[in-house]
Amino acid sequence: MNPPPLIPPLKCQGIKTRLTGEIQRLAQAREFDRWVEPFCGSCVVALNVQPKRALLADSNVHIIRLYQEIQRGELTPALAKAFLVEEGERLRIGGESHYYGVRERFNIRPSSLDFLFLNRSCFNGVMRFNRRGKFNVPYGHKPERFAQAYITKITNQIRRISEAISACDWTFVAADFRQTLASAQSGDLVYADPPYAGRHVDYFNSWSETDEAELGDLLKQLPGRFILSTWHSNEFRTNATIERHWNDPRFHLLTREHFYHVGSTEDLRHPMVEALITNFPVGPQAEEVEAKEQMAFFETTAPHDSAPAPR
């Protein structure tokens, strides 16, 4: 029986916790010198693949700062516990007023502890910023959020993550995906998990079809191997960018169903069929048949421009 996946202390929409086993299997099938993520997000994939060397990048400076501080031993389980106990009591008494006070404080002078507090007390664990880079998620209306058991859960996550990071040679950087991919080398295995166009595009900065196309072009030009996560379909529509960019014998497709529990509204929490796309063979012939069947599905689907918007 496989052990449960490591859970990071941050909640993110689109987190790949339930797909880490599949991604880990793909990674273990290839020898590589360094693991590279241009969209590391919560870092749940790297934390479970646990490569010896890694470059973990994201445009969200707050995520990167938090992991850098954990790596340097500046944000410890004990420090997080003391902070969440104190701020949790203030939230219990002050409720909405205290939450918005911390949010304002964070947007003026960002800190990893405030970021952790907001991430765990905001509405449904959504991580969202406006165009000026300010955290703008409303209050989650749970003044009793930071009960002792909940704080213990978070501090235990920080402890396990700290142990995992200290055992590896990992570099965390705040960078645009273009900059990260420009540094990729032939011995790297790149795992790209970009925001999903039409769904979580306000995670930290915008994400457009132009960005999606540029990412595809950069991945195709890499000197090494890559794994790309994207959405394949839901009950409303299919992802036309797969047909547009990846319907090519050089690339291999796996699909898995994944249910998102984190989202700003219920209509963003439907089951989603995820696609994992690689530029190397993914395994048994049965999986290749599955990929061909999935591509055939696209060819018989109604025109995408008439499909309803993703939800």
C-alpha cells in the first residue's frame, strides 16, 4: 500500500495532490539530473517526487518567500504554531474585522506568516490577487478556524516539508516561466503545471491563450524532457488547446479524472479530466491506445467556439 502523499502547508486551487502518484511514476521512468518546475505553486508535486536536485520557480513571490524561509530555518513549526495560536484567538474574537486587518497589513508589508494565516482563513482556501498584486480573497466566515487540532495539522505539515527540503538540493526562485525554461538543460526533466486558461487565471497574474501558446512553443524547443499538466475536459466542454498544440505523434497523452474541492464557487468544483502530456513514451501499449482514443474524441467533438465556457 502506497503511503499518503505529503500535503503542503498552503492551499491552492488546482493543487495536484491526487495526481502526484501518476506524475511520480512518469518521473521515475526517466533518468534526469535536475527537476525543473516553472509553476511550482504549492510545491506538492516536488514534495512527493522528491528529486535530489530541483529548480522550483513561480511568479508568486509570496509562495517562493515562504518556502525559502522554511528552507533557511526562519519559518519553523514552533514559530508558525505560536503565530497561528495568537492570530487565531484574535480571529475568534474579532472575526471579519480582524481578517481584513491582517489582509491590509499583508498587502502593505507582506510576510510569510500573514500569508499562511490568510491562506487558511480566507474564503474556501482560494489564492487570488488583483492586478496590482494585492491579495483580495474575502473572509471565510469561520472565526473558530484555528482550533488546536487545525494548528497542529498545519505545523506538522511545515515540519514534514522542512525535513523533505533539507534532504535535497533545491533552489526556490521567483521568476516568469519564460526565464525558468530558458535555463533548462538537456539533463533536466521539466514539469509544467500552468494556470488553466479560463479557470484559475487570477491565481497571481493573468494567463491567456497567448501565454498558453508560448508555453507550448517553449516546451517543444526544450533540450530535455517534459511533463505538462493541463485540463482535458469536463462535463461542459473539452480543451481545444490539446488538439491545437499537442495532437502530434511526438507527444504522449494520459488522462485521469480529478475532482477539485478548492474553488471560489461551487460551479468550479466539478470533476475534471486531467491530461498529462509528455515528449517521451509513457508506458504500456494500453496507455498509447487510450491516448489515441482520447485524440479521436476531440476529432468528433462539436466546434469549440460554440461550447459553453468552462466552469
